[in-house]
Amino acid sequence: MGEIEQPMNSASRTAITSRLGRLLVDYPHILLALVVTVLFLSNAVRPFDRMLYDLRLETITRPATGTLAVVEIDPTSINEVGVWPWPRDVYAGVLQKLARAGATEIAVDVDFSSRGKRSADDVLAGTLRELGELVILPVFRQQARPGAATSGVHDTSPHRDFIQFVQLGSVTIFPESDGLVRNLMTTHVWEEKTLPSFVTLLAGPKALGIPEFSIDYGIDPETIPRYSLVDVLNDRIPGAAFKGKKVLIGATATELGDQHAVPVFRSLPGPVIQAVAYESLVQDRALQELRPEAIIGFVLIVAMVLGKRLTRWSWQWAGLAMVAAIVSTEALAFGLQSFYPFLLPTVAIDLVLFLCFLWGLLIALEQKAADLFRHAMMLLHRGGVIDRVLEDSFDGIVVTDSIGRIERANKEAARLLGTSPSAMIGNSMAGFLPEVSAMENELTALEKEGHEARFVGPREINVSPATGLPLILEVVVGRFVIRPSETKWERRTNTRNLFSYTFRDVTARSELAEKEREALEAAVAASRAKTEFLANMSHELRTPLNAIIGFSEVVHGELLGPIEPKYKEYLLNIHDSGKHLLSVINNILDVSKIESGSFELHEDLVDLRQVMEACFTLSKGWPESADRNITMELPEVCPNLFADERLLKQMIVNLLSNAVKYSESGDSIGMTVAEAKDGGVGIVVRDTGIGMKPDVIAKLTEPFYQVDSTLSRSREGTGLGLSLVAAYAEAHGAELVIDSEFGQWTEVRLVFGRSRVIGPNFKAGSQDEEDDPTRQEPEAEAASVVDIRPRQTVRYS
């Protein structure tokens, strides 16, 4: 059984320890409260509480009531009497005079434990018998010798000749651990019975309800009536001074040794301490310290309410809260001690507040240290990354201070300049690249002029390193400013101006650029030669072609006489072939002019209707269009255009020619003119031919491009038609738009801007478009920038 219990107990202890550790981590203020409680119960903080008590006593002062007078055995009295110890009849005389003066109670703090001169003792005994309980004589307990144990004490009481007639009161005083007389007991155990103290008998029965109290040293001893005993004995004090008062007789002369260390006043005679204690009782200023249980409760409450927050708030707010709480606690203690006879030990409460704040501060410092460590690691990492980037850079990078001394240089910079990084540090950059001085001056001048220039370059500089071949470096000079940060930890006051130099070897690039420039010049020269050759050849070919065409027309027209029908057919073929070849040559000539930039427009006012009708009629006469359904639809009122009429006709004819070429027998080809959305004019040619794929459309305007090689072989053409249309349209500021669906249709739109429209605008129909039941919306795939169905039209077929 024991073998089973042992692991269980060990596991339980481990679990409890783990929970306790977790509790202390999550709730450190509870641990701090427990620590303060232990310190409080062990009286470790008591000296500090006493210091605060004394400070408050010095501040909270009040006068004596005047109901008690002290008759002092002072140095004057000792000198005038002339002997010491005094004969007992001296005390008898003083007692009789005080009684006759009307004193209500007389306490004599003088040791009468031994016999004196017989006659004098008899006089005193008679006086005590006469006055009876009006007189109080002292008993006290003292150690048999200094440092003796408790059992080694000696009790002292008046002689039996004096004790039987009077009251007895204890005058024993017990100093605290700091050697100061702070507390006084109202009763003492004497010979197995309870005996009241002097001050208890003087203050009356109500004092018996207070077992022990702290003397209120805020009561000013100087306000207590004090008289020299010899003055009372010689009737130098008016009797009215003691009437109705209590009187305390005791030694105040320093040489008599009845001096005690006390708070506030450093030391006071024993009778004066008794008098202040009496005043504390009669003024309800018998100070009582709050019970330890209450203080522990305060500590726990403060730790739970404020301690948790002090350990979690920022140290600034926590510090303010701690100071406010401590000030509030001290104010409460001050108020209690001022208006009520209570002493509030505040050090434990203040200590738990301070420890909670200190704990939070330590946590904040730890977090700050961790943040600083992370920041330092980040800076090291960043510096390492920057170093790595600099060293791995393909560019040479140099950083100098404001006067040009090199602070940093990577390996590539040293290699390009034919030196080492260490040899560059501290030297001037101008010593390695003299040309950068001019760039620095240029950058400085730009900044002085108010320009926000941060760098100058890139500039190419020829260098000849001592360790290598001549190089061409591309150099950029920059300038940046490091200003002091705005954080409270910043110690710098001046800004730093730094220069950066970035350069790379562009020798190969420069040589390549030179070769490219030479190749470009050669290509331009070749293109110019080609263009000139084509233009010259075109001119040279047009002359014999015109002769061939002219003579074929003469012979075909039988102007020189009739010919055989067969020859007439041959001549027609020769004429048509010559015309076709002339058209090709003209197109090539136009392409050459466009490429050379010598192409010119001959613009004039053009009747668009006439041009459209002419092109329509021309297309109807082509042999290939015989089996095509070619139609044209024009508005009733057709505007004029400001354009080159020849080129306008050529564009429309080329569009119609392509439509005929890339359509099949029975397909439809439509022409129309409509108003563009911006007020311009759109010429639309649409066919239901073979259509095109989207990737083909983008290439249609390239010179000599045809849809594919198969079509190229089966259909005539040079591939210049649409490229010339695009060039002519661009020359007019017009837009060429091509839409198509493969195998279905193709639509080409030639859109002229509003600035080229001259003359009558399009007229609206007799009814609104929305109310026309015959109107059909254009198909989505044929969406256009022009309205391809004018409201009021004339149809050609």
C-alpha cells in the first residue's frame, strides 16, 4: 500500500507546485501581498511605521487641558534645600500646602521604599495619615541588574509606614525595541493582583477600559503647568494655581536620572511623560494601533484592486497611480490620527503598492530589454543584409562623407577601380575618379538653386585602371541627408550629408550599342536604297506599261483597221493584264512614298454619294462579282467629306475587292454610309464570305500579308490592299475597324471624324426609331461605332 501511495503523493505535490507556480506567474501581486504580510507580522516594517507615527505627531499638535500641574524636583529646588536626599518632612510640607491649596489628588513620584531620618519619616507618615487617599505613592518594577532575565526583577514599593494610608499606583515604564517610551499600560500585575498606574488613578475610572495605549506626544509638554517644588514650599506660588487640579510631584533634574528617550522631543523627565500620558487619557487621545488583521486585510485588498493593474499598466501610469494611492493612504492615516485616537500602520500598504509597481517596472524593463535586443538583432541582421547586398552587387558602390572621404566601398567598386576596399577607405573619391568632382558640383548647384535633385547621371566615364584594360563606366552620383530622429533618446543635433557613387562596367554595352547604331544606319541606308529603287523601277515600268495599254486599246478599237476576233480577245487580255500590273506598280509606289515620308494628300470637297455610286458601279463590272449579290444602301441626304478623292475611292475599291475576293458564289456584299456616334461619317463594307479568326485580323494591315498560302495561290493579290487602306485612313485621321466571325461574315468600317464632315447632316426619318416596328437591332457580333441602318435610305442593287 505504501508503494502505491508514494507515487500518488509525489504526483500531487508536483501538481500543487505546478499550480502554485502558474498562480505566481499569472497573479504576482498576490505573491507580493503575501511577502508584505510576512514582513508585517515579523515586525520588519515596524521601525518605518514608527517613523511615520512620529512625523505625524510632530505635525498634529495640541495643548494640555491644564487640569494637571507638575511640581518639579528641579535643580533650583535641590540647591535651595541644600541637602540630598531631602528629609521626608520636606515632602510632608509640600503635601500639606498643596492640600490646603485645594488640589483634588496628589501623585508623588518619589521612592519612599527605605527608611529615612526617624523624625522626618514620622512627620511624613502623619501627613499621609491626615491626607489619606488624596495621595498616590508609586510602586515600580526594575531589573535586578542590567541585562538580567525576566525572573531577575525587583519590585519596589513604599515603606510599610507610608503604604497603609494612601493609594498605590505603578510608574513602571517599558521602552520599545527602539529604546523610546511610546506606550503605557493602565494596569500592572503587582503581588498577584492588578494595580492601576499613576495616570490611570489620576485620569479616573474610564481609563481602566484601555489596557495599553500609545502616548500622544502631539500634546505640547510646555503647555502643562509646571512649578518648582521649592517655590511651592516657600509659598511663592499662589494657592489658586492648584485649586481643583490634580498634582504630580516628581524629579525633573537631569542629575537625578529620571530621563527617558521619547519620540518628537528626544527625551523627557519621567513625571512629564506621566503628565503627557494623563493628558492623552483625559483628551481621548490614548492612541490605539489598528489590529494586524485589519492591516493584512487592507494589504490584500490593495493588492487585488490596484496591484494587478500596477503590474500591467505602463510604468508611467503605474507610477502615477502608485504615488496617488500612497498619498491617499498617508492622508487617510493623517486624518485618522488627527481626529480619532487611531494609528494606521501604512508602511505595509505603501510597500505592497511599491512592490507591485516595481514588479510591473521590472516586467516593462524586461520587455524593453527584449525589444532592444530584438532591435539590435534586427539592426545587425539589416546591416548584414546590406553588407551582403553590397558585396554581391554587380555595381560598384562607394559612400563618402560630406567632405568626400570614403567611408564604405564594396569589392566590385575596388575591382573596377583597380584597387582594394581597404585602400579606398579614408581617401577621396576624386583620387580614383577625378570626373566625379564636376558631377558633385553640379548636384550641389542644383540644390542651391532650389531643385530637389538627389542624384546626377548616369554619365559615361572612360577610366584606365592600373591593373587592367581601359573601361567605360556608367556613373551616378547621389546625395542623401541623415537627420537626427525625433525620439527622446536622440543625442545627435547635426544632420549628416553623404554622397553615394554607383558605377558599373558598360564597356560591352557601349560597344554593342555602337554596333547596333552602325547596323541601324546600314539598315536605314538599305531601306532608303530599296525605296528609291522601287520608286525608280516603278517610274521606269509605268512608261512601257502605259505604251502597252495604249497600243492595245488602239488595236482593240480597230482604229488602224479591222482585226480577227481572236486577236481582239488577245488584245483585251493584254490590256487587262497591263492595267492590273499598272495598279500593282502604283500600289508599290504609294508604299514607297509612305515609307519614305513623301506621301502627300490632295484634299478637296468630295461628294460622298458620287464616290460611293462610282465604286458600286465599278464593282458591279468586275467579272468576279457576276455571281455575288452586291448591294448599296445610302441615306437620302448624304454629307460631303473633306478628303483626297482618289485615295477615298481607292480605299473603298480595295475594301470591295477584298470582299469579292474572299467570298464565294452566291454570297452577299453590302455597302452603306451612316452617321458615327461622334457626329462623323462611317463607310461600311460587309460580306457573308469566309470570315477570319481573331489572330489573323491583327495582321491584315501589314504590307504583303495574306490570310494563308493556300488563298494566296487560289486568289490573286499582292497583300497591299488593306495595308494601303490603313495608311490612307491614318493620313486622313480616320479609323479602320475590322470585325469578323470565322466562316460567317466580315465587316470593315472606315470612320471619318466630325471635322471632315462638310455639308448637310443626316436627316431623321418620319418616325422615331423606337416606334418603327420594322427596325431590327444589329447583331451583337456586328456592333459598330456607326449606325449601320440609317433611318431614311435609298437602296442600290
